[in-house]
Amino acid sequence: MSVNKYYNEIQKLIEKIIKTQHKNIIKTSKLFAGKIEEGKIIHLFGTGHSHLITIEMVVRAGGLANINAIFDDTITTATGARRGSKLEGLSGLAEIIWEEYKDGLYDKYSSRIKHM
């Protein structure tokens, strides 16, 4: 594939995302902005490649301070890509992982963020 063809295909995908997901992007950005204004913690979680979005939100210099990244070894590649791939589609797994984190340290500090 030539560079120009690759570029054109990427442009088509971006246009498709804008066309089909615009409302969801706006809705999500408003949700994030509201949580930031309220001084709340934003919990991010993903399985497989979708946890890369979480990495982008917490590892970057100048990132938001109120982000809690949930990196559970059950579904990351830390314990093996094949294992994580098999487990990420397991029905009910996200609820089990959330139960482990929802009452954790980060929730206890969420009210302090707005006073800092």
C-alpha cells in the first residue's frame, strides 16, 4: 500500500468516526468536564487494546490529575497476551474487576481534589 493510499484510508476512517460518533464524543466530553468541575475522580478501564486509551490519559505529561487508571493484570498483557485475550471477552469480568476497585483509595480522595 502506498503512503498516499494509506493516508486516504485513514482520512476516510476519521471522517466516518466524526460522522457516526460526533454525538457520543460531545456527550463524553461534557461528562468528563462535569466530573472535573465537581472535583470527582474519573475511573478509566479497558481490556486488550482499549486499555491504551487509559494509558494515554494517565502517562502523558500535563495530564489530568483526577484520573484513576484501572490496570488489572487479569486483562492486560502483563501476564501474557494470549491469556488476556481469552479473558477480556469473559462475560461479567468487568463487574468483578470494578468490585475490586470501586471502594478503593482513589474514591476516598475524590472530594479533596477540588480543594487542592
